[in-house]
Amino acid sequence: MDPRPFLLSIMGNFFLNRHFSVSCRLLLVLSVTLMSRNSEALQVIGGSATVVKGETAILPCKLIETSETLTQITWQRRTREKPKNDNFFIIQSDGHQYVNGPDNRFKFIGSFSDKNGSLQLSNVQLKDEGSYTCIFTLFPSGNHKTEIPLNLLVPPVTSLKGDNLTLGTGEVSLATCTAAGSKPPSEVTWLTGTLAVRVTTNSTQHDNGTMTTTSSLFGVPTTEMNNQSVQCVITTAGLPEKQVLPLTIQVHFPPIDVMIIQRSEDSYECVANANPEANFIWSRSDQSLPESGIKVQGSTLQFVRKTSDLNGLYQCEAVNRYGRKHGGQMHVYMDFGSYIIGWILFGLLLFMNIVAFSVWYLRKHNKCRSRDNCRKEPNSSIF
């Protein structure tokens, strides 16, 4: 309480009292004047505090420019939890104490002798946000105070979720980005490149002062959109920097563009555009696959030998949980005609040689019969 009005009233009464000595009147005027000057010179320095939820805040409070005697420092608060002004902490020369129940998150970090009443508040929560009053009680001038606003920043709980998409011709929700429970409200934007999409954003205010911001992408799901990347960018004072959430859009569709590609002289692969990836089934038209001579491994068909029993019309089918589709076909014909002709020619040549030798031998034998000297040369060679 400021004692100056009271003293001035007394002084007025003394001036009206004719029996009061002139010297006493002068002394009283001097005392009031000095006290008034001292009160006008002193300052209570405070400020404001801003802290992220869960971190530690400093509530600054210091008295300067006074030589009066400090008798007590009192802290009051008016917060979300306690909307009425509430004394909660008292500091005196011989120590400090809690008022109206302890809260060990508060710590006196000042110095009574230095007229520094600063407090530290750890693990700050939304309930602590409000106005804190630091009051210095001096003798003889009374109470001097300042208010310290405590502002809380609450980082959002962020999420980005892609919707379950299938091919279609109408616009649907593609993805949703959420910044939940932030203070101050979060700004949510998108980086979508060249995608033809539409953005909608809405916010919901909560009773505790936080806000949830939700932003959605809308577009027509196509095969070209599948595997395209987008980013949700969240900005708020409660985050040290922008938060970027990436997402790869997934559009599910049955197999399309199924075809057979030759990978080597005896290896063929079935390929298809599908999401999720397709499984492949190889078959041979009008008959089962040969039990030997080929090897099927996933999408690949390989011929391990070349025989005519492998001939036929081969085709593949691509399958996923959204559908199935037959792809290209290939005719396989193993041509061994040149080998057969070779064997035939070899047999003909051998037969002709045998015939020629037989004819020569018979002629030789008949000639010897008509000549007697053939018998005289029993050891002569027929060649």
C-alpha cells in the first residue's frame, strides 16, 4: 500500500494545528518529499515469458533504484487452472514457502538480498498459462509490483495418411494431413509438383486453447498418378522449423499392358503394369506345360532343351487382388529338319558307296573267271 496519501493527510492536519512547531512541520515536509522521490525512482523490472509445452520457463522479476528495506516478495498467479488471483509463493529473508499447496515445479532462482524475486517453472503445461504478478513489499513505501505474462507454445501432433485409392473417373480424397492440438494454430500447405489436385483446409478450436488443422488433397486417381510423391508442410511457432511429411500416392489397379519380352535366345519374361505387383501364370494352349525341358521362375520362362515336344502356343496371365489379364502369346517351334536331312544324305552316300563297291567287286570276280592267270595269283590283292 502506498503511504503517501495517509502522510499527506497527517501533514495537512499538522499544518492546521497552530500549536505544532514550525521545525516539526519542516521536518515532516522534508520526509514526505524524500519518500516521494524515492518511490518515483524505484522500478520493478519484469517482462514476459514464452515457452514450449513441457520445457522450462523463467519468470523474471527484479527491484532496482531503491534503498528502502525489503520485507517480503509475494507471487500471485491467474492461470487457466486458477482463473482467480491466487497467492502461491512467498519469499522472505530467512527462506521461502508455498501458499495454498506445494508445486515443486517452481524454484526460486533470485536473491532476496539483491531484491531479485525471479522464479523458474519446469515442465510447463497448458494449465500454467496466464499472468504472474511479482510483488515487492518495502518499508516504508509499501507494495510495488509488475505482471509477467506466460505464453505457451504447443507443438502439433502431426500425421499424413494416404487414402485407399482405385482407378476411377470421379474426384476423391487422395491424402489427409493433420496438425492436431497446436498453439498457435499450424499452417498446413502442400508440395504437389505437376499433379492436378485440389486442396481443402479446415480448423477446429479446442477448449484448452489449442487448434487442430486438417488439410486434404482431392483428385481423380489415374495410373499416371500412381507412385507420384507429394509433401505436406507444417509451420507453427511451436516447432523449431518447418516439418515436412512425405507421401507416395498409391493408386491400386488390376494388371494392364501385359506382354512377353524375349530376354535371351531361350528365355522369355512376362511383364505387366499393376499395383500391387502382379503374379504371373504361364500356360500352353490346349495342353499342359511340359514336365521337363522348361523352367518357370516367377515371370520368366526358360527353355533348357530344344525338342519338338516343347512346340506350342505359350501365353502368360498377370494376376493381383484387383483382377487378372492374359497377355501376349508366343509360338514356339523347334525346327530339327536340317538334322534329319543330314542323316538322310549320309545314309544315301553310304548306300551308294556300298552299291559301287559291290558292282566293282562283281565285275572283278567275273573277269578273273574268264582268265586262267587269275588262279595263278592267289595272293594278289583285289585292290
